[in-house]
Amino acid sequence: MRHVTLITAILATTACSDPKAATEANFKAAVQAFLSSEKSCISLPRPLPAAFTERDPDYESHIPIHDELVSVGFLSKEPFEQEMEIPLSLRALFYAKRRPTEMVAGIRYSVTDAGMAAGQVGDPPERPSSFCYGQYRVVGITNFSEPTSALGQFVSTVHFKWEATDIAEWASSSEILQNAFPDLARDLVSHEEPRTGTATVVLTGKGWVHRSLFGN
């Protein structure tokens, strides 16, 4: 009996330590490796530098967000004026000899060195600029599918819970940013209300990895 018990214990220990086994611990490690390569960030609607005039339809909603980032030192701003055509009716345009113009006030925002350190700016240039405030951590694995073969690889779908950690003070203390970016607001309470996610993990020669990291 003791011999059988010892063999069972050895097999159980081997399964737990085998990185290729379909276990909760291995899947949690695979998902965490992917989340550790990501950051929790807010993304501005336009690449930086960005300019807004009072004619901009989103002027009233964009300015408070950018000004908040000015206050934490990530952006600088300068006023400017731009000559723009005065909107006219079709009838007025027909009789006008030349299109009248007027000077319209605006604000131009640029990223600072502190903003560059906290952000992902201009990569690529047309991508909206992001400022990162925290990390992700797997709280637990909810469930996972039995591994199946797909395109020559064994894969499993993993459902998990996660939370945001090490959230920067500039993000956690700003009501303006929390109102503007719902994901930030949800991240701030994720330690009490974990967020949920789904990932596909792939079996490799070294163990299970997140699909996004497969082949890296």
C-alpha cells in the first residue's frame, strides 16, 4: 500500500511540475506572461502634437482631458490663431466675390519629456498617443477548455480574472480622467471587483504560452 501511495504521489508531483500539463497553474503563468508584456493606459483621441480650434466639434470635450495632462506635466500647451473661412449659406456663397475669413482661436498641445517617459507616443506617428498608469495581474483562472488540436498545435481557451496594480497617482486622483476613460475607472476598483478576460494558449516544446507570444 505504501508503494502504491508513493507512486501516486510521484505522479502527482510530476504533473504539477510539468510545464506542458494542462493545469490551472500553467495556464495562469501563460496568461500572466502576456499581461506582464502589456500596460494599462489611456489613449488620447489624436496623435501628439495635437491642435484644437474653437470650431472643432469636440473642442469642449477634448480640452479638459488635455489640460489635465498639462497639470500633471505630461503635456505643454500654447495658444494660436488660425485663419478660417466663415461659414455661409449656399445663397451667400453664390453672390460672394470671395470667401470671407476670420481668425479662430485654438490650443496646441505637445508632449513633454515626462510625458514621453510615461507614454507610448508617436509609434507609429498616426497612432493615438497613450499614457500608461499601471500593470496587470492575473487574480485567478475561472475555467479552461480541454486542449484540442488546431492547425497542428494543441490549444486551450482560458477564462480568467485580472486586476490592475501599481496604478500611478496621477491617474488614481483625477476625476476628469476617470470620467473620460471608463477603463481607468474600472481598473481602480478591480482589486475589489476583478475584471474578466479570455485567452487562447498554445502548447509549445517548453510549455503553454499565450497565442500573442507564440513564436516569440
